[in-house]
Amino acid sequence: MNDAPTSSDEKLGQRPGFQKRLIAALRPALGTAGVTYLGMAMSFIATPMVARELGADGRGVLAAAFVSLQLVSWLGFLGIPRGIVLQRKSEGFTPTSSIGIVTLLGLISAVVCFATAGLVANGDERIEVGIRIASVLLVAIGIGQVGSEYVLAEGRMRVWNLARLSTVMLPAAANIVGFFGGWLTLEYAYLATLAGQVVATLVGCILAIPVFKNKRHGKLPWAFSFHYWSATAFDSLGGRADQLLLAALATPAALGTYAIGITFAAASGALTQAVNHSSYGRLVAAATAENGESDASVVRRDFSKRAWFAFGVSTVVGAAVVLVVEVFGSWLLGPGFEDIGVITMFLVLAQIVNDQWQLRVYADSATREGRYLTYASASAFVVLVLGVVALEVLDAFNSVSMAVLLIFTGAVRLGVRSVLKR
């Protein structure tokens, strides 16, 4: 009797293996999204508490105190942390001068952030003091970025998720405790946010130790790093320029409402960003393989379906967020937040566009094609600046018009890249 399985039996026998591979492929993204949504859930619980205790003015001061830190930390290191990690993976060593250069860039960034605090604060002493205290952290942030880039490029998503838990959950948890304990003041909320940044930086520095172990005399990857940096510098400027401009040109109350809208809108992109993050390690591995065409083929094969999946997820989740905020937003946040539903709607649309852009940034970074990103981001930033000038001249610059302008600049960025790639 022939015991050999039929073709249908073979398919049935292979299905569990396929399911295991599918689950294994999705697990990093789902785990990353789970951490993000857990942090967002904590933030959604904490946000109304902070808004009620601090008011729109206090919430605006808190947001403005950390805008410079985030902006300078993105711009000040010239792409060197990512360049060092990719050099370590492709060539097996790290240049001897790397740790000194990263630390020097951190010192320069700290001085710039400290010196410009008064200008950013727009005369508000509370914001100025908050910026200057936080600026000291920039000395070590570069090393922390090396550690985060390393575990992300390695595809060690569990470690990477643990490293970012401090900034995602620690401030929200501390604010919830402070609310019920009666300690939730502006100073307390500031220290809670700062503590999350400190812990994240320390963890990143620890994770960076393996990168700097195998040092050798050699050139730093300036060419790639500066290319990557120039491709993302305008994104970094645009990524926080909205809040920076609101801090300088609008009232703290307008910035406070906008900052909470940003928090709500970010929920629409969490799962998409998780898919992008978990894909990066595989793309880097393909890009550093001996077959020089393998990276491009992986990107071409995966990009279309990932882009549509990202759009669908962002749209569904974003619509749910807008509905909830429109119905319950004013009731949850209290007086002063009557426009939160409209602002959140426009910011969700901007987030959907940004999710699509970030997917393209990962794909083009993995294949070392940063020049199209540079031109597209520069074009969008010019449009952003011109739009703000026009709104200010027309006396129409506020949180709602800023959110609408973000949608338009995001569309310009995608369009310019698409045209240049073709």
C-alpha cells in the first residue's frame, strides 16, 4: 500500500509551516505596535489629566520646553550614528575617532540649544529655563542614538522596544500618579518628561557598547552619513517646525491645543510605523549582502503591498480617532479645547501622508538612494516656510491653518520624489 501523501495532503501538511512563518514575520511588527499602542493608551489616559491640571497655557509651555531638544537631537549629529552602525555591519569595524566625533557633535548641539533658548521661548521665562535644563542631555544623546540604530539595524525589535519604553510610558505613568496624588504641576510634568528622556539616553548608551568595541583606524563614513543627513534634515525641521513656529508666533494656548491634537493623530500611524521599523533590519541585511542587487529587489517586491497596507491601517484607525475626539474631546479636556476635533481631523490626514513618506525613507535609505529624498524634503520645507509667511501676512496663522498646511506640504514631498524617481 502506498503511504505517500497526495498533493492536497502535502499542501495541508505544509500549511502549519506557512502559518508559523507568517506569524514569525508579523511578530516583530505586532510587538512594536503593541508597545506603541500601550504607550498611547497611557498617554490618552494622562493627556486629559495634564490638560485639566495645567490648562492650555501650561500644556503649551510643557510642549515648547522640549521642542528644541527634539529638533536639535535630530539635526545635530549629521547622520553619523546611522553611518557608524552601517559601517560596523558592512565592514566589521568602527573607526577609532567615532566616539570622539559623536561626543563633540553632542557638545556643539547642547551649546546651540542653550544659546537659542531665549529666542524660542518668545519672552516666556518658563520655556527658556526648561529648554536650557534639557539641553545638557544632548551631550550624551548622540551615543544613545548609536545604540538605538544598532539594535534596529540588527532587527532586535524586543531590545529596541524595551529601550523606547521609557519615553513612551514613563512620563505618562508619572503624570497619572501625580494627578491622583495631587502633585501634577507644570514642574512635575516637566521633570517626568525629562526623566523619560534621560532613561532612554542611558539605555541607548549601554546598547552602543558593542559598536565601539571593535575599533580600528579608518575613515568615518562622512559621505554616506552626510548624504543621509541631508535627505532627512528637512524632514526633521518640518517635523517639529510646526510646534516651534506656533510657540514663536501664536499663543501658548494655541500650541497646547495643537500639541494634544498631535498626540491623538499619532495613533493613526502607530501600526504602520511598526511595520516600517521591523522591516528595516531585513532591508539593511539585504543591502549589505554580497549580491549588490538584492536590496533593490527586496524593496521593489515589498514596497507596493506595504504602502497599501499602511494606507489602509492609517485610514481606519485615523477615522476612529477623529470620531472619538469629535464626540468626547471637549468633554475630556475641559474648557479651552473647543477646536480639538477639527485640529485632530486635519492632523490625522497629515499623519496618513507622513506614514507613506516614512515608508519611502526606509526603502530609499536601505538602497542608499538619498538624493531623491533630499530634493523632495527640501521642496516641502520651502513650501512650508512660504505657507507660514503667507498665513502670517493674511493674519490667518493658527493651529488649524498650520495643520492644513502640513497636509499640503506632505503631498508636495511625496509628489516631488515620485516625479524624480520616474
